Amino acid sequence: TMTSAAPKLYPHMWSWDAAFVTVGLAPLSVERAVIEMDTLLSAQWKNGMIPHIVFANGRDGYFPGPARWECSRLAECAPEYPDTSGITQPPVHAIAVQRILDHSRRHGRTTRAVANEFIDRRWGALVRWHRWLASARDPNGRGRITIFHGWESGMDNLPTWEEVFSQIHFNDSEVPPYERRDLEHVDALYRPRQQSYDRYIYLVNRMRQQRYQEPEMWDDFPFQVQEPMFNAILSHSNEALLEIGAWLRRDTGQLREWHTQTSRAINDKLWSESR
């Protein structure tokens, strides 16, 4: 029901990985692609957020795991099951669902019925997801989504984050003791440095203290970035969701407003003519 990115290093389901896996599965098996995306959406939070990790039941070996996030205990909106992380990842999902729709049209009645039922049933989940991004991550309505952690970009080890993390200061007591598991499987030369990992865990701990409540996190959270790729993906996903909505004959007026606003905001602030 889920594809893990790597059996030992990443033994669980990652949000945007699952979307890319769905894109790859759709031309091979629409039915299997539906299962992949359905598994991810089953872990969606009540507020609409799609978490960046869905933990596989009975699997260990990854840090930070469910015991560190504690989302089901701390966050009112988190599902009781399955366990998830408390942050998100780029919204590639509507694009993946669009691919399911496209490939299902080339198959027989049974396959089309599976895809149609899934898309009709999950339409509301996709809209709630985009609504959460437009509200919780853009409370001022400016059209630009803010991320709260480098992991939310999907590009965890991007060198650009060093400039951001260098501005985050904390005491050692603010980072609870932890044991990294990634270095058991990959040479340390190819993984984040320890000082970077301390900052990753510091941010997670701050979120835990605020029980993953978005309004409170906005006040003084030390990592707040409007990242170009995340916003560009959202714009493209809005287009995909508009196409799906037209096919379903659903009202897409609000979605079209979000799309127009995000596209304009990207051009206004995140584009550099000189670069």
C-alpha cells in the first residue's frame, strides 16, 4: 500500500515521493497508483494538511520517528492512526491525481471506474489541502506560501539553507538528546553536518512545544521562508486541480482565485530579472 524511498534509510512513506511514485505507477497500473495516493491521503490531518511522513506500522530505524513527533498526542488535528510527522512537503499531489485521470482514459471500463471513484471520493481532500496552504501558510492572503522547516521544501540538504540556519541560535538544553540513525546506512560525508541536524531537531522541538498550532507558530518561529520552488509547484498543482474540477463539474471559483493570487505573487516577489 506504500512505497518506501529506501528500505533502511527511508523505510516509510514520504509525501511528495508518494506523488512522484504515483506519477510513475500510473502508466503501468492505474489501480496501484490509486492505492499509493489513497494511502497517503488517508493520513491527511483534519485541518487539511498532508504530512511529510506517513510512518509504516511496525517499522523502526528512522529518526525522528513517531516517538519524537508525537503528533497524535499533541496535535488536535492529527490522525490517531497512522502516525505522521507534523510538517508538510511540496504539493505535487493534484498533479499525480491528474496523471491517474489521464492514464485511466486509455483503459477499459473497470480501470476507469476505479479511477473515477477515487477521484470523486478524494476531490474534497485535495481542495482541503490547497485551502490549508492558502490559509495556514499564507494568513495575510498575499499568495506566497511560507515553509517552517528545510525539510518542507523536499530539498533537505540544499546548501542555501545554511544561510538561514546560521541565523538560528539556541542553547544546548533546547535540543533534547537524540541518536541519529541515518549515519548507520550512509557515509557521514553525504549527510547533513551535526550542527545542521541539531537545528533540524531544534525546530521540531519548537513545533512540539506549540503543539503544531499554526497561528502560534507564526509569532516568533525562527525559520520562515517563502521558497520559490514550493510556490511554483503549488501554482502548477492549482492548474491540475482546476482541470480535475472541470472534469468532475465542481465549483472551482475559490480555487481559481488562489491560483491567480499565487501566480501573481510569484512574479511580483520571487522572480529576479537580473538572475
